[in-house]
Amino acid sequence: MFFKELALRLMKLLNAFLMTMPFAIAWFAYYAERIAEPFYNMGNWLVIALFFLLYIAFGRVYGAFWISLNRISESVYSQALAACMVNGIMYIITCLLMRHLPDIWPVLGVFAAQIVISAIWSFLAHIAFYILFPATKTIIVYDERQGMEKLIHEYGFEKKFTVIKTLTVDNCINNLDLLKNAQTVFVSGVHSHERNIILKYCVANNIMMYLIPRIGDVLMSGAQQMHMFHLPMLRVGRYNPSPWHTIAKRIFDVVSAGALFLVISPLMLITAIAIKTDGGPVFYKQRRLTQDGKEFDVLKFRSMRVDAEKDGVARLSTGDKDDRITKVGHFIRKVRIDELPQLLNIIGGSMSVVGPRPERPEIASQYVKEMPEFSLRLQAKAGLTGYAQVYGKYNTTPYDKLQMDLMYIAHPSFWEDLRIIFATIKILFVPESTEGVAEGQKTAMSGDKQ
């Protein structure tokens, strides 16, 4: 296994090396001699090394090296996005070094070559991966949550997991030896007591275990390790970031939102004119909840008809099939332009750039009736983007979104905020991220129909 893992890491390093090569060629062939004060060889190699390291960093943000989790097309998309970001950064650095705008054609040529390299590497890497790591014998243990087999099929993971058995948790606990032929076990919707019994068995027998966490697990993930009474102790409390984190986050919110507002103001003006063509108002105000349950008016570009909720019932969008969405609305929702006026909410302090998305009070109250823990996401200030938006979908269940929001809250970090911001760029052009709920469904709760 050691040598297989080593081979996998070398494959990933090879990808970074190959993606760096076109930039290195363009740098030495064109840019190096044109900077204001040309480097010695060491300086040029430092520029190449910077590209290499930045590509690895952005590649990790966008999941570019997740061979086993990505389809080939997803790998190419992620790597192309990482390369695009790094090429842009390096072009800006080159502008500063040359003290004028250099020719951009070499950069475009580099990017075209990188896409070809990415496609070839992704194809060969997927073949190599499944030779090194053939599908594992997999058993699914479930209680309250079923459908893991369906998810494995939907996401194309049959090459990674061969499901040989599906067990209820009672059957599993009564005879743990049913797991002995498994290499991988999925545990879904199982309570902590039974799950811990299965976990100890899997660890003792060298079986890889994947589990879908429960709310308590996510809260515990933010626990601080300590010692008290000469005993190991875990301290768990409410969201309480350091004062420095709070100050830095607020400064970043104001500076970034203000700068972005100035840069995209022409785009916002064009969008406003397009929306106005149907005669209705440009902006749409809606009551939302932020930190500690405080209400505020979120500002959005109007994407629906003026009478979209004439019956007074709050409901989520059903996506492209929702006839309440205007023609302009369909486009601005797909590329998230409708969210841009919330930059003013961020500057005003009612929202942050990163945080749990603000929910409507009416819909939140419905969720809380069935899931009292839903209010725990109000520990942090609402955000323009967030963990659940990056890793979930519009119609991801409230329970799963809550867990993702709590994962973010459990580990407050300025660097995590930056990672989520850059990762948000990836989902802007992914249709799944804006999928609506089912026809006639008012909230994302399953079975919640009119």
C-alpha cells in the first residue's frame, strides 16, 4: 500500500510539473528578457517555482487532484480553473516586472496547452488509479438514512466501490462478522452507540469506514483538546472566534466588498437596465435572518415576476422549470449576478462575505419545527457565500446544509474563508449548484408540498 500511495502522490506532482512546463517555456522564450530588470537564472527559476506552488495551492482548493472522486471531465475543469487563476496572477506579476502591459497571446497559448495536457493526464491518471486501486468490496450499513447504493451509482463510483452487501444496523450489530469480508464500510444514519461499535470493529480489522455525520459529530469536531483533573478532556462551546479573527474578517469584508462593488458597477448597471425592461422594480428586498436571529432586508436583483408570491406563501425556487422566473432572471440566477447587490449588505455589516446563507424567517421556522438544531447555524453572521454553497446544491436538504454550515462554524479561520471564496468561482458554471427543489415543494424538506 505504501508504494501505491507513493505512486499516487508522484502522479499528482507530475500533473503540477506538466502544467508548469508551458508557462516555463513561455517565460524563458518571451517574458524573461522583456522585464525591466532581467533576472539572473536563479530569479527566473524562482518565478517558475512560484507558478508551480500556486498551481498546487489552487489545485487543492478546486479538487484538481481528486482522481478517485472526480470524473475525467471534472478533473479537467478543476485543473483548467486552477491554471487559469495562476496564469492570471502570473500575468499581473509580469506586468509589474515589465512596468507595462505585455502581450497576452503567450499566456493564452500556455492556457491552451495546459488544457490539452490536463485532458491527457486526467485520462491516463484515471486508468492508472484503478489499476493501482481496484474497486473495494463494500458493505453499506444503514438505519434512518437509505440510498447510499443509489448515490454510488449516480456519482459513477462503481469503479471505486463494489457493493457486496447491504445491512440494517440491527443485523450488523447482532453479527459483526458479517463485515469481515469487506474492505470498505459505509455507515449511514446510524446512531452514535451502534456506530461506535462498528467503528471499533472496522479499525481493529483494517476496514476503511466512511460515515455520514450527525449534528453532534459536527459540533464535536470543533472541540478543543485539553487536560483537566489529570484526564483527557474535550471542551465544546458556542461559536466564539478570537477578537483578531473578528476584526480581520470585518476589515476584509468592507475592503473586498467595496472594491468589488466599484469594479463590477458597470455590470450591475447593465443588469439593472435589462431587468427594468419588463417594467418592474430593479431590486428586490426580502427579510432574512443573520447572527443570533436578527432580521435584516437582503438586497437582490429581481429575478422573478413582481407577483411571484401574491398568495403570501414563502417557497423556494424549482429551478429552470419555475414559471415565476423572468427571462433575464434565468440568466442572472445561473451566473449568480442576482446576488451582487448583497455587497451593500456586507458593507453595511448585516452580512459577511463568507458565512451560512441567510434564510427567510418563515422557511426557517418550518425547518426548526422538524429540526430544532437548525437554529444553531445562526451562531455566525450570514454570508454571501459559504461552505454549504460550495459543497452542496440549491436543493441539498436542510439537514445536510446545516451540517456543512456547522462544519464551517466549528473551525473559524481566515484562511478557510479565502479557500471558500476561491472555491465559489468553481461552482458559478456548474448547473447542479443552482438546481431547484421539486415541483410544488415550498422548502427543501422532503415531502414538503403545498
